Amino acid sequence: MTQPPPPDQPPNPYAQQPGHGYPNQPPPQPGHGSPQQPPAPNPYAQQPGYGYPQQPPPQPGHGSPQQPPVPNPYAQQPGYGYPNQPPQPGYGYPQQPPQPGYGYPGGQPGQPGQPGQPGGPRRNNAALFIVVAAVVAIALIVGGGIWYANSSGGDGKKDDTANSAGGGTGSQGADGGENGKGTEKVPADTTSKVLFQVPLPTAKDTTVTAGSWLTGKVYAKTGIARITGYDPGTGAQLWTIPLSGPVCRATGHVSADGRTAVVFQPRMPAKGSTAGCTQVAAIDLNTGRKLWTRTVKSGDVPVNFDNVTVAQQTVAVGGSSGGAAFDLASGKVRWQPKAADSCDDAGYGGGAKLVAVRRCGSGDAGQLRIQTLDPVSGKVLSEYRMASGIDYASVVSTDPLVVAADVNDSAGDGSGFSDVFSIDNRTGALRTRISTPGSSYAARCDGIYELEKCTGVVVGNDRLYLATERHDGDGDYTKTNEIVAFDLGTGKQTGQRADAGDNYTITPLRMDGPDVIAYKNAPYDKGAQVVSIDGGSFKETKLLENPVTTAVKAVETTMSPDYAEVRYSQGHLYLSAAYAHAPTSSSSAKDYLVTAFGAGG
């Protein structure tokens, strides 16, 4: 069996490997419906700590809630898992994706991570940290770092990349705010009204419509083989960009000048099939222009891309068949895999920095590496090696660098989130590892294809803000949850806690400077809310509250943050579907691609 290379001789990171490409079928579209009244004593007994084990609530069905006691409409969908516990430094990414519910072995090699305890090196392993850091430093000094093929070199300029306002798919990290202060203002009237709705397009099969972006000029949303820009207040169509086929992946990151990127199919596929996710394009959201379209070939075969991101002025795409990076403005190739490399790019995390997740080797000798790259040249600036047997990982944030994984399948709920690793961007050293068992915490990450797709977790103030699972509330037959904070330097809880309230469920969406923007799903007799949580006091301030109507409750039920895209900015809330589906005869309820709310109702 091939042994992994020594730390001071890392293999060239960018070889194209033949791979599976993009999955043929997306996860099923959540349905509509109202939960049933809880007549019996609540089965979810409160457990010690902030998180409380519970079974996921039933999947909502079609229709809008009819009876007052509406059960929690936020069922977690299989396949959208978000790792709760970060993997240990070490080795291993398998070449083929695991089956649903696959875990991530972790802890020290050969040992599972223990819920409730930080995995990996403990405080008494300081010597090990020093040795690892020294080896990495020597490797960088002697080898000058690892470079991608065809690198063009950096220009020394600093560019900023922000997330589209809101949360959900590919929109994590500490973006938002200016000069250390939040920009969100409390509207004079926080009661909202429906601004506009866009009907869900009819599809022959379940089709990806993931991708929504909010700038100061436009709200843009992916449809079927198109991206459309809408006036943020009226919903009037400002522009439409036709695509050759459906979008496969979209990043939530937007450059400072309003540009983003998507991966899409080269043509409309036949029913029950895919045409491959081989096209990558840059989109100017403010002008409604497709700037360029590119493909990458392995020999004569186009490479299928599993993920896409934007970091500063670089577009990076990756997958088991290889990866590449392009200039965001021109589409010029900045760097791409070397054919002789034994590793491949699982994918990238973007935003303020660019981070690559690389798979090197296979089987027991396989290794997963977390590398911070120069976005322009592709040079490896630092590297952290995951523990042996960790198959997949998700990038929660690139600055500070935070990675999550399901160690030894210990999350137990298919969330892909059992441990969190806080890593030093400069040295590649592990700062701390935080145990976040799935029975206690509600974060979910993809990890297999969309490495940035995490919900229920955001990063800011050098802290990890994490939603807990629902548990018994203060009232009879009630449920609730919280957002709690962990220090990314020590791995310990800070003691900060934002309570959702009885029969509410709170989910962090994004940072606004030092503050956390969160969405609160509501009980049957209340409207969903958007709140700002002060980063110091953790005091909640309501920014918006939806009206209580049958139609609005139906929208809230079908567009939970667990399986829909949620964007909020300056008194405007946008809920959008990540999938379109074929019409069914089982429901007369109307489905929407987008529902927009505005304060001042």
C-alpha cells in the first residue's frame, strides 16, 4: 500500500483524476404542509448542556397549515448534512462519494472523536504542535510552497469579496458590516408585507434552481437554465441571462464590484439524466451580463465540476476530476491541475481567502489536506493535514479558517457535522478542535460536493456561532432552541446564548460586522422573524416580522433555512427554492420560486 509522502515533500496539488463528476440526481425537493398537533407529552427530554438530542421532525407535506398547533416545519433533509465535529489533522479523502449518512473518521489516527471533548491534540501535546508547525515551516522555506501549473503570479493587490446578504447555500463567513460595525438598521415599522412572488417554473424532473444574490441594485435568482435579476422592492424584471442548460452549483460569494460565478450544464438534459456540469461562467449581477464561459478538459473529455467559489478576483472550480482557477473579469486561466499529480481537488472555499480541500492517495494511506492558497498564483501558503480516514470536509469560513467534518460518523444524523477544526491560516497549525455532536447541534454541511454549503453555523469575532437542536421549551408541549458561541482560540463556549423562545426555531444566517443576523421560524400564530444579535451582549433586536396569514405560513413552512435560500438586507427578506419539480396532482397549493417581504406593512 502506498504510504503518504513526508510532510516536507507535499505532492503537487493539482492533477486531474478521472472521476464521477456531478451527481445525476439532486436531493428531493421538500414538500408543503402543516405539522400535526402534539397531543402527547413531548418525547424529547432535555439533556444537560446547550444541545438536546432529538429525532428530526417529520417532513412537511403539501398545503398550508390549517390547525393552530402547527408542528415544527423545519425538518432536516437527508443529504444536506453539515459536519458538527471537525476532523483531526491527518489523512484521507476517498475517491468516490460515500452513501448518505457516511461519516468522517477522526480523532487521533485509529481513534474516534469523543462527543463533548475536543479531539486531536490536547493541551499536553504542545510539543506535537511545535513539531508539526516546524515541519510545515521547513517545507515552505525549502520548497518555496507548492504552485499550480500555469500560474500567472500575484499582483500584490488586495481585493475584497463579500457574501450575498443572507445565509444558506455557500454563504458563510464573517462578511457584512463596515469598520467593525454592522450596517443593518431597525426599520421604523418591523411588520412586513409581501412585496412580490415569482411562481416556481415547471420542470420535467427535479431541477436545481440554487443560487440567489442580493446587491444594492438587484435581487438575482436562478431559474431553469436562466438567471433573472429583479428590482429588490417591486420584483420587476431588470434582466435575464439565458444559459445552455440548468445550473448545477452556485456560490454565495460576490465580489466587491457585484460579480459571482455558477457551474451549469452544456444543454438541457433528457428526462432522468444529466448532460454533465462542465460549464463555468462569471456573472455581473449589477449589469445583468454573462462575462464569460469556460470549460476544462482532461485529455479530450470535459471535466465535471462539483463546486464553484469566488475569492477576491478569482473563480475556482473543483471536483474529483480536477480543478482550475480563472480571472473573474476576463476568464483567463490563472492555474489548473498538473497531469502528473497524485492528488485531486475536492473543492474550494472562497470569500476573503481561497482554501483548497485536496484528496491525496487512496484507502488507508489516503489523506485530506486543507490548503490556504494565493488566489492569483495558486501557491500554497499553508497546509493542514487531516487525520487518517476522514473522507470529506466542509469549509465553514476561510478567514478565520474553520473546517467541519463528521468524524467516524459520530454525528449520527446524516448532518456531516460532528467536529469543527479551527486552523491558523498563516502556519497551517491546528488552533483547536471543537466537538459538536449531532444530537446537540443543528448545523448541517454537504461536504461531498458543495464544500461551502453549511446551514445553522456562521463565523465572526473569532467565534463559532452554532444553532442547537430543538428541545423542550418552558411551556407545555413546546419546543425551542438557541444559538451558542464557541471561542475559536480555546474551543470553549463563551457563555453567550440567544434563545429562540417557545415554539420558535432560530438559525444564524450571516454576520453583520460584529453582530449575528438570524432567522426565527415561528409557531402557528406568529410570523417568522429576522433578528440581529449583538456580538457582545447577545441581546436580540427584531428587524422584521412576517404577517400571520395562511398563504404566508405556507411559504414559511416550505422555505425553511434547512432546505431553501434565505437572504436579508435593510428591511427586505427573500425566501427562494433550491429546486423546481414536475407538477403533482396531490396538491392544489401554488409553489413559488421566490417570495419577497419588506418592512413597513
